[in-house]
Amino acid sequence: MNNLLKLVQRCLQVLLFVAVMSGCMFITARPDEKHLYRASVLKSNLLVQTPSPRIILFGGSNIAFGIDSGLMERSLAMPVINDGLHVGLGVAPLIELKKYVRSGDIIIISLEYYNFTDEAAFYGQPQYLADWIEFSPNRIWDVHQPLRQMPSIYTIMLQRKINRQVNYYLYGLSLDEGRGFYTGDKFNERGDFIGHLGEGNNNQFEIPNSVYPVNNMDEAYAFLEEFNQFALSKGATVFYEAQAHRQTNCDITGMKNLRNFFSRLRNKTTIPLLTDLGDLCLPDNLFYDTPYHLNEQGRQIRTERLIDNLKFALGIQ
Amino acid sequence: MLFNSFNFLIFFPIVTTLYFMLPHRFRWALLLGASCYFYMVFIPKYILILFVTISVDYFAGIGIEAAQGRRRRWLLGASILANVGMLAFFKYFNFANENISALAAFIGWNYPIGNLEIILPIGLSFHTFQSLSYTIEVYRGNQAAERHFGYLALYVLFYPQLVAGPIERPQNILHQLHEEHHFEYQRVADGLKWMAWGMFKKVVIADRMALFANPVYDSPTEFQGPALVVATLAFAVQIYCDFSGYSDIAFGSAQVMGIRLMKNFNHPYFAKSISEFWQRWHISLSTWFRDYVYIRLGGNRSSPPRWAFNLFLTFLISGLWHGANWTFIIWGALHGIYAVFGGIFANARDRYGVTGKSPLHGNLQRGLSVLSTFLIVCFAWVFFRATSLPDAWYVVGHLFSGWGDFLAQSYLLMQDGFGNGFWALNDAVFNSMLLLTSVSRGELTLTMLAFFCFLIIEVKQERGNFMEELRVYKPYVRMAYYAILVTAILVLGTSYTGVQQAFIYFQF
């Protein structure tokens, strides 16, 4: 028994050392000031402060790049919040959004097709969730299965902090996320990303002709329907809008597959679809750097189309 | 279940605590249940395959012990057929079928059999060999047949070594499973230290090296010589730390419960020849092949050509054991060639001073032997790591290309760096290195830091028992060492990339 106590004591002493060292690193390491997810703080503040009724657009970067919230606000005479940020976060910000849903709100969900590829893509990938939580620690409770994910998310967060600090202090760099110009300081007051505006249609990027798998994830549809029922119980309305998608990539993915996706969405949820199935894809020249990031002209066209569809759905003249 | 997962962090203390709390007569059931759970976390239904082979071996073992004459042979044959048949079906059917199909197409035959949609059960090659060694040893009279089905099942399924070895012999393990093991502070503490060291090797060194090796080997045709060489060297370190790290965790977790597994690695990259390398690398497999294949074929008690054939064939089978792919077969063949030539020239080496008896005896000679052995082992790793033969040929064919451009760019960078202070030189060195890899400067710095720490400890371990040496230090120094080790596992791991690296040998 004495030996067992001795072992437990030694293990605890080592773990205490570990906790102190890791804790010091954790606390002293600052988040990346230019990180894309810094914009999530702005978006959360908008959700708290903007009075209802309002329009909340939720999705990945297809929403951040592809919607002119100011134009929507002027056309629909309602405040608009662009809550789109990054595909890697999955529906975690949608779970966070639950806290802020109020009566009269109109929520438009426009997830990327990629989110429906597997569980991690739908609920958010831990390395992205770690960065997102770093900007607001309470968000740990907004991830799917928080207690189960907590150890890995905090470990990842610690490792990312250390990498960032080494890059920052030794070399004056930030942890390269490979997102280039897509940084947290280029969002307007409504949450729209505006870093790509003013460049007309001169695409400087070569957009990959890759397939975006569209899977049948019953769990995802069930989640969306549950969110819809929750919003309805709060007096809010939920719509679904197809993500912006480039024609070439639609052709590679297969129009039949895309239509099947929306057909399943209609069958398995009661969320009304705003997008006309004939408008699922947009011409190639309306895209900026990826097959789902619209350029300025594309953003204008998509927003006008969305305004028309929303007016029709809400019965507004 | 992966050792480097949070699930294992919960699983291990629970199982170990229950193990010491339970009366001895129930412990086998606990360990068997825990081992089944450990395995079933991957693909649950495949546990049935294991139980089929265990059942066959159970009855075969009892039958062999009771039988006389030819009947014993038949029973051993049945056991070998069941085990190897299972392995052949799951691991080699599609490979053989693809090759027959390609041959048929080449000579214009209509070959109608398509591939089967089967997934290789994790660790099948390991537990098949462990099962086989049981019936073979019973047949040879070195091991009494196990009458208790549970203990035999536990011998095959014992979770620390279930999916990637060490491939144990029944004489070493079965009696230990029967014995009662009490809680002993020093043994348990040492076991935990082995686990921590193994975890460091896997999570910090191997996974960090994967950041250098994987991007290159995933699409080698995009790279030239310098990057291919760096990726190959990184893979050499990765596979050693990955596999020996796993073995250390297995060794440590078994030791905590009082069961002593065989050591699977003995610092193989310090080997001075290929034969020594195989005495230090994956020892449980190389001794398995030595005892059950090489010696059975006649070993070295035969004519020189026959001896060379035996040695080459043993390595060829060893290559095939690793994977159903021509790349593994070539890897095995290369080691066979190395071993045969190493054997042939051993006498010449003795005479002309390439080994210890020569006038050139000394550190330089030892260093050159170690280096040359390491380099030819690395060359063979190209085939082991490449995902296809064309990729492997590309790497081999381009190992020496692109060096001119790289050296010219490095030279320009270094020109800027020299004479302008420490940070400018530091920048120049790092920028040169970043010509070879896509990782960030921070990742490179942390990897090098971790690697040098690892190298120091590895050298210390090669020279003596590092764990024993640690005991002479004051308790707080030891505690600081362990705390830094655990913190390094936590902080310097690579889960921040979002990719959890499985153990390489799980695929076998």
C-alpha cells in the first residue's frame, strides 16, 4: 500500500510540474492578431447587440465572401448579420448561434457541400475548433460532444500556440494557415469579408477543378431539422440557401448529385430551400480564388438573387 | 485502440487498477476482455477471425501433445494451414489476383476473377505469427499444450502486443500470464517510464518526421534529389521511432502488470553491418524468421550457394510478410542481397581491416561502418515507403538530380548570411533548409530541437542503461526530466495539424 501511495504521489508531482509548465505556456501565448477567426468575435458581438427581427446568414466562407449584407439590409429594411466564416468550423458556430436566436429572426443556412462529407467536416475539425475557441473560451461548450472533444481540442490549442509563438518570437511570422489574404482584419461592420473587393473580375488565382463530394449524411439532416425546430420554438424562421458553386466544379461533381443532395434535404428536413434548383451553379468568371468564393460581381448577383428569393418566400413585394 | 489516443489514456489506468485489485484467478478474464475491447475499437467483427484461429490452435496444440508419429505432423499442418490460409486470404488474395490478372491480360487470356472487397484486419500478420509459434513450439516439445482456452486466447490477444508485436514465443509469455504478479513500485515506475519514452518517440519524433517525409512520398514526382534525400532520411527516423516507440509502450504497459515482453529494438542505426542491423531491428520478427524459416531451410549448415539462397529467400518472405506489394518484396530482396554479400565479404573484411581486427581499428572505422550500413538501409527504405513501384523507381532515379540548383541557391543564401551577425546566418541556414521542405520555420526549429534531445538520449542508451543512470540523480532532477518528457509529448506533438498519425506497422 505504501508503494502504491508512493507511486501515486510521484505521478502527481510529475503531473503538477507538467501542469505548471503547460499552464504557463498556455496563458502567456497570445492569439494571432491577424487570424481569420478574430472576425468571429465581431460576429458574436453582432449577434448579441443587433436588435431583432434581423437576418442572420450562416455558413462557411462562401457566405463571408459571397454576400453583400448592406445591400440586403437596404432592400429588406432589416438588419443583416453575416455569420459565415470558415468551412472547417462545421456547424459549431450554428450551435453557438442557438444562444442568440430570438423571435422574428430569419436564419439562412448555407453550408458548404464539403461539410456533408463526414462527421468531422460537419461538426468541425478539431484544429480549426481549437483556434475558434481560443478567441472565446466559452465556445468549448458549443462544439459537438464537448466533454469528449475537450482533451484533444485543448492539446491542439496548446500545440498551435507554441508553434505560433516560436514562429512569432524567433522569426516574426504568424502560424501559416495557408489562407493568405483571408485574414481577420478584412471584415466590414456587418461581418462581410471585403478583402477581395475592388479587384473587379481580374481573377489572380488558378481555381482548382476538383470534385466536391456530396454525401448522404442522415445525421447532418437530423441535426439541421433539430435546429430548425429549435428556431421555430423561439419564433424564428430558418431557410436553406445553396452554397455558391462554380459551374466547372458543378459539372465535375455532377448536377445529378447536387440535385439529389437538395432532394434529400427536402425529404429529411422541413427547412424551406430558397435557391431555385436551376440556379445551383454560377458562371466561372464570377469566382475569385476558390470554386465557392465569389468575386465582387458574383457577390452582387448572388445577393440580388437571394433578396428576390427571400422576398418571395416571405411574401414581401 | 491507438496507444497515442485519449481513449488509451483512460483505458490503461482503469485496466491496470482493476488488474491489481482483482484476485489472481480472475485476472486472465479481465485482460482477455480488455484486450478484446482494445482490438474491437478498430473493426469489431474481425475479433471472430482471431477466435477461429485461436480455437484451431487450441485443439491442435492439445492434439499434437497427445498424438504420436505422423498424426502430430498432420495436426501441425492443419494449424499452419488455418493460420497462413487466413493471412493469405485477407492479405494476399487481391495482390495475387491482380498479378494473375495482369499476366493473363499480357498473354491474352480471359481471366474472370475480380478482386474481393475486403479490409485487412489490423495486426493480422503479427498475431498469425504469434499463433503459429505456439503450435510449432508445442510440436517441437518446447512448450506444453495450454489446457485453458482463456490463457491461450490471452497469449494471442494480450493487448500491449496485439496489433504490432513484439511477436512473442509461448515459452516466454504463457507462464508469465499464469503467474501472480504483485504491485512492485520500481517495476511499475520503470514500466511507466518506458511508456513515456515510447510515447515521446512516436508522438514527437516520428510524427514530426512524417511532416517531412509524407508530402514528398505522397507525390514524389514533384520533387528532386535534395528533397527526396531529406524525405528518405526523415522516413528512416520516422519508422524507427514509430515502431520502436510502439514497442516501448507495449513493453512498458506489460511491465506495469508484471509481464516482461522481449525487447524488439536495440538501437539498430548504430549497427556496423546488415547482419548486426537485423540483430537490432524488429528482433522478434527476425528471430522468428531465423528459427522457423531460415534454419528450417538448412540455415548456414549447407553449401555456400544453398546458404545464400536460404538467406535471400528468408528476407524475400520477410518483405512479403510486411505487405502485399512489389515494393515490399523488393525491400526484402534488397536486404537479402545486402545480407548475402555481407556474409560473403565478412572474411575479406576481417582480413583487410574493415572490422575490429584491422589496423584501422577505431572510432573512424566504426563510424564509417555505421554510416555505410545506415545509408544502404535508407536506400532500401525508399521501396518500403513508396506507395508504388513507379514512385520508388522515380525516387531512386532522382536521388542525385537537382543538387546543382539547390547548392547554388543555398550558396547565395549563405553569402547573405555570413558576416552579418548570428540572426542573418540563422536566417540563411533556415532558408536553405526550407528549400527542401514545406514545413514552417517554427515546425523546423521544434523538430530539430526535439530530434537532438532524442539523439542524445539514444546515444546514451546505446552506451549504457540510461534508466539506471538516471537513478543516481537527485529526485527533483529526475522528476524534472520526466515532467519535461511528458510536457514535450503534450506540447511538441503534431495533433495541431489535425491529422492523427496511426502507427506505421498497424497496416501489417
